[in-house]
Amino acid sequence: MTNKRCPQCGLVNFPGTPECRRCKAPIDWGSEASLSQPAFSSPAVPGAGGGNFYQTQPFQAVPAVPNYGAAGGADALPYPQDRKLRSGLATASLVLGILGTFSLGILLIGSLIGLILGIVAVLKVNREPSVYGGKGVAIGGILTNSFGILTIIPVGIIAAIAIPNLMMARMAANEASAIGHLRRLATAEATYQSTVGEGQSFTGMQELIASGLIAPNSASKNGYQFKVRLLDLDGNAALAGASDAVRFEVVATPDTYGSTGRRSFYTSEEYVIRCADKKGKEATSSDPDIDELFREQEPAYERGSSTGRRAAPGRRD
């Protein structure tokens, strides 16, 4: 006699066992049909009732595996590794780096932004390689943006040296022009006195312009402002063309101190130009003579041949 399988639960029982050791169902040892494999419609699950430890449940089918990469199939899905990775930050970093290489780092701000985008892109690729891509592009963006930032250093050094020299040269040229224009105004006053003023009175700037002795733009020229004041013998203000306008003063001050010029200039009916650094205010008759100032600044070997230059009546430069 051989072992027999329970027709209810399928447990194999030893010969001579009257009932199943699991479900307690009777076993007919005299029937050959008990040797056949029992049919199951569903797997047994633990349960209670009727003395059985298992009860049958409806069979549930296993979900089908997704059909990846099936050629020609309507339900074909792409492989996960074929999904397009994000690389927007890396691309933007490289574009800013290329532009910054030829434009001084797009004024530094563009290259700094590109450098930050490149670093962030590399970090994202290392952290989530299945979502982000373009690591090589991001590294290229980091390198090009770094080069764009480095190009600013030599340009900044050159600018720091050249710009102050250019400003000094510009101010020197404006001051030289102011001296020359001051002489022309003094010469115009002398001409007016000897002609219209009948050798006695002077006049204002508007009358000098109307008489054609000076240009219409004589009040402002090459970064300097010019004013003509008329005085009587006592130093009080006098009217233009009046008989008591026997003295005049011409002053020149820079439009923007430290940018268009530093020194202020002064001349009068004595035709001596005086100058001083007045911080943008007007020079006066007590300031140093410009000829003496220049002679003090000349080298010793040139002072012997130097001659004083004064704004004399009738002189034009």
C-alpha cells in the first residue's frame, strides 16, 4: 500500500490513515481513484469554517510584463534607458561660457551665472543620472565661463592704469584751453576799450559777442565756465559799457572738479593770469601768477631761457 493524496486539500497521507491529517476528510484506501491528482480551481488560503484550515478564493492572474521594445507593436514601449535626459542647465552654461569668452565674461555677471549653472548641472547628473544628462556639456560650460572670468583680470589691470592717465591728459588739455580762452577774453576787452569804450570803459561778455570780438560759445568751452565781471575804481559792480566800468575780471572754473579740470583761473585789466586749485571755486587776484607757477615747475636748466607769458592787450594765441 502506498501513500495517498487527500481528495480535498491534496496533502499526502501515510498508508492506513483513516482521515486527512490536515482537513480531517475521510480517505478511501480501497479506491484506486484516490491515487489521481485532485483538480484545484484556486489556491488554498488560510481560513476557518467547517473544520478546514483553508478555503478557496477566486484565482487572480499575474499582471503581464510591459512589452518593451516590441518591433511594430501598437503597445510597444521604449526601454527605460532610451528616455531623454534633462540637460537644459548644462546647455545654458555652455552658451553663456562661449558668449563670455568673446565679451569679457558678459561684464562678469554672465560668466558667474554660467559657472553656477554648470556646477549645478554636474551635481544633478551625479545625484540623479537616470533623470539628468549632459555632464560633458556642463564641464565645458564650467571651463569656458572660468576662462571668461579670467580674461577680465588683465583688462581690468590695463584699465586701472590707462584710465587715470587719460583723465589727467584730458584735464591738462582742458586747462591749457582755458588759459588760452582767458587770454582771448582779456584781449577782446582791451580791443573794446580802445575802440568802442573810447579808451576808458570795458563791457560784458554779451556785448563782446555782439561786437564780434569773441565766439558765441565763449561762456562755456572745453569743460570750463567763463564769467566776465565789470567793476568801478572802488571795486563795486558796474554796468556793461558804463563810463565807470573801468575795471574787469574774468574767471574760469571747471564744470566738474576732478573730471574736466582741477585748477581755476583768473585775469583782470592787469592782464596777468593767475591760477590755483580751488576745489571748483573761483580763483582770485591773490592767487599765484601762472607764469611764476610754471617757472617753479620747470627744470633748473630751462629756467634761464624761460620768459614770462602774460595776457597783454592785442595778443592772440
